[in-house]
Amino acid sequence: MFNIKEAIQAEFPQVVDWYKHLHQYPEPSFEEYNTTDFIKEKLTEMGGFTLSQIMKTGVIAEIKGGKPGKTIALRADIDCLKMDELGTDYDFISKKEGLMHGCGHDAHTTMLLGVAAVLSKYKDELPGTYRLLFQPAEELPPGGAIEYIKGGALEGVDYILGQHVMPTIPTGQIGVRTGAMMAASDRFDAVIKGSGGHASQPHLTIDPVAIAAQIVTNLQHIVSRELDPLDQLVISTTQFHAGSSAVNVIPGVAQIGGSVRSFSEHARQYAAKRIEEIIKSIAATHRATAEVEYSFGYDATINNAEVATTIRDIIAEEYGVDALPTIDPLMGAEDFSRYLRVVPGCFFFLGMRNEEKGYVHPIHHGCFRVDTEAMPMGMEVMLRGAIKLAESN
């Protein structure tokens, strides 16, 4: 077997160049046309890959090893966020106003391209088949993963791996856990219809503002009084719209909306049911009506125990146990979760925090920075994990 560390280091300089290019030219969900062309160009130059597309953007690249083995999928998301990049400490900041790779998808893409370069050079020595999913639209539900699955991206796949840069974990460490890794993310929207009137005569109105305020408060009873405290659930009302510039007018309609995060399917379904019941019943109690729309978003990201253990063992062997911090599940959500409902796999967090460089800002912040020194580690764990799973019984 070839020396994996040396092979990755050989590709690392061009990986950084690719990263800098993609960072300067971000594209949002479902619009990643130039990014797609860039990925296809690099894969074609490498050789050995069969390329295909399920959606208008994104690329699926498959390469067969020279030895028998299982089929392993490796996924990277390619879209950016609609936000402004702040600061000038990079000499390659976004050239597109209002667009930024503020979640590190450019790093995910280029690390997977780096893995592809190694696979291309050493395919004859490798077991199994490797399917690389350069997936569009992770940031915009329903997301690209569900379309990839519908299009057959996981047909014949035995295992899948994915990673995400994480600025809360220091460079040189990787966070991975068995079971729940990230939460399911859903939303609710409600319209409370009352009857407006003059602010001095509230008895002649059905005040939707007062009713909606009671609803916001009572929704928290689901978390604090109806669900097992060990079954984690977050309900956040994040939108409240009512009235106009006239402060002496009680409006006839109020609108609220919010986010629901959970790990278990029981908590998820229970919250959906009770949110609608509480909104409608409180509205009815106060002579108003309510329309409720509940939207299920990304599922909880649940790592397979066998695959997560394989990844942890690789990290411990190559980097030592100190490179494996204890992490808690995140209430953030990922559409990688959809893949994990179809095939066993693992999603892990690649540490990117570097206080000496000032890389301390969270993802989705205008000053978020990727520490490129962490990339070889991410590439190596993905590659070693894929090879190990490909040759497993």
C-alpha cells in the first residue's frame, strides 16, 4: 500500500489553490454552475473517474479500485451562503457581493477533490469502489441530498462518510460520536385571525397580539412540562409580526413563526402535534381562529456505531487519543442526515479553530475563516476511513 500521508501532502499545495479559487467565487444553493464546471474540470484532468449529474448542478464521480471491495460514498457540499464577507485578513476574499462561503463548503469540496486526486493516482492498489458526491444546495431545504437519493446516488453503496469544518474545535482535532450528532430542524408558521379596532376600546376587538403572546409563552410548556427532560427539544419562536405604524390601532391579524430542533423521532412528532394543538386551542379560547403550517426539514444526523468507531480508531491510531475531544450533539442541522437514513455512515467535525491566526469566529459569521493547515487531516481521515470500510467484511 502506498504511503497515504505522503500522497496527501503531495496534493496539498494544489488543494489550497483550489480552495482559494472557490472561496473567491461562491455560488448559492441550486446556482452552483461555475463551481460544478470547476469540479468536473479537475476530475477530468485527474482521470479514471466516471462523471454523472442528477441535478443541474453538482457532480457525482465514481472510480473503481484494482481490488475487490465494498462501495463507499464520500460527500462534500458545494453551495455558499447569502451573506457578506467581513474583514480583509484574507488576500482572496469573496469577489461576489452578498455571497460568501461562510460555512466552509469550499473547504469540504477541495478536500474531497484532494482525496479524488489520490484515488486517481493509486486506484490500482485500492480495494472497492469510491463514489464522490459533490452535492449542491445543503443550505436551502429541502436540500440537494434528497434529490441525490431519489436519483440513485446511493444505489449499491455500502457506507457513506462526510465531514464539516468546525471552528469550536482546535486545528489538529476531530470531533466524532456514536449516535446523535446533529438535530432535526423543522419550522412552524401560524396566522392568528381576530378582529381589529381602536386601541382605547379593546373590549370591542378580538386582539390577536395578546393571543399570540400567550401562544408564544405556552409553547414552552411542551419543552418544560410535557416532554422527558432527557429527550432534548428546542422550540424557539423567532418571528412575531402584527400591527402597523399606527399605535392606536389593534390589528386584526398576527403572524408568528419559529424553529423546532430535536434528536428523537418521538420528540419531533410530539412537538409537531402539540404546537398545532396549542396554537389553535388558545386562539379558539379567545374567540379567534388560527391557521398553522408545520414543515419538516432536515432529519437528525445519527451516526452508525460501527462506522463511527472505525473513524475514531483511525484518528486515535494516526493522531493519538488527544486528537479526539469529547463533544456533545449540536442543535444545528445537516442534510447529510438523509443519507444516513438509507445507508450506515458517519459525519464528523474537523477542527478549524486557530487562536494564533485569529480564526475564532463561528460558522455563518462574516469573519469565519478556514485554517488550511487542518485540511490534510480531514483528507486523510476521509481517505483512510473509505479504504478501511471498503475492505471490511
